[in-house]
Amino acid sequence: AFTIHNPNPTEPRRRKVAANWTATLRSFATPPFPLFDIDEVLRAAADVGFETTRSNVRSQMHALVSRGRVERVSDGVFRLTSEGAREIGGEGLTEGTVADETAADTLEEPAAA
């Protein structure tokens, strides 16, 4: 058996966002943080050369919500938190930057195919 060493046992271990997800989510990391849905994440992933599935995106969004990196605005609609944006290297973000909570809470309807 092995033990995972936590150098500061009074604080919980914090997993970093993986590089492929960091690259994918970076386009959503400029305040005021835009809303995005699963389809937009899939397009952003494709734009950075990251092949993933709808199921994987849903799973990752669930994990990021539970870790406080992403906020679930409504069913299937998300927004990065300030902490999440800082972690993935959002533009113009420094320690203490707060998201503009007055950002529009609506997504444009997808164009008909």
C-alpha cells in the first residue's frame, strides 16, 4: 500500500484542472464570464484539438461544479467562477478578481440546422 503525501494536512488537497480542459475552457475565462453550454464546450474543445464526447463534458462540468471552478446557472448552462478562471489563466485575472455577477443570464438560441 502507499500513502499520498499532503504537505499541509490542515487544508484539503486541491486537484488542478487538466491541461486539455484548461485549454478548452480558457475561451470562457474573461470577465464578465460568459455563459456556456455543453455544445459550446464541445466546439471549444475541437478548436484546441481536444477530442472529447458530450458524456465526458457533462462529467467534467459536474466535477468542476463540485470543486467550485464552474457555476451551474441553470440546467446545462454554466459559467466559470473567479477561482476557476484564475486557475486556467483567464485574461486580466489576479488574486482577488471577482466575476461580474450582473452578466446576462441568457444564451442565444442555437441556429436552426
